Amino acid sequence: MVEWWNGVELWVAGLAFPLQFALVIVVLGPLCLVVAWAIDRVVDHASAWFGPDPGDEAPLGAEDTTDEAAGDDTGERTEDLVDSASR
């Protein structure tokens, strides 16, 4: 195995730079995509496992899904914006 790998290294080192670059992109591109996908899946599962319970409070900045938020309060918000701009 070591002799074969040394032969591959010598063959790649003997190629012109554009061919070396193309070979690296063809081999490492898909490899990096697979590794990134695997990391994404592991982090997704870990965040689901260690994430907040469904009964916890919503994080800051999250949209409110309660019945009170379902009403149309755009007029009230517009008035607040106008008042703050006129000061």
C-alpha cells in the first residue's frame, strides 16, 4: 500500500499545476461536501437532543404565536413609529 501511495504522490507531483488543481477540486470538492453534510446532520441532531423543551419560553426576537398576536395591530404600531419619529 505504501509503495502504491508513493507512486500516486510522484504522479501528482509530476503533473502541471492546472492539472493538479483540477484533480484536487474533483477529489476534495465532493469529499468536503460530504464532510460538511455530516457535520450539519450531527449538529442538527445534537441541537434537537440538547435543545429547549417545547414548554420553554420562546427565544428573544421570536414571533409570538399566541391568540393575542393574531389580531391586526398594524395601526397601533404605525402610531408608535410616528410618535417616535416626531420627537
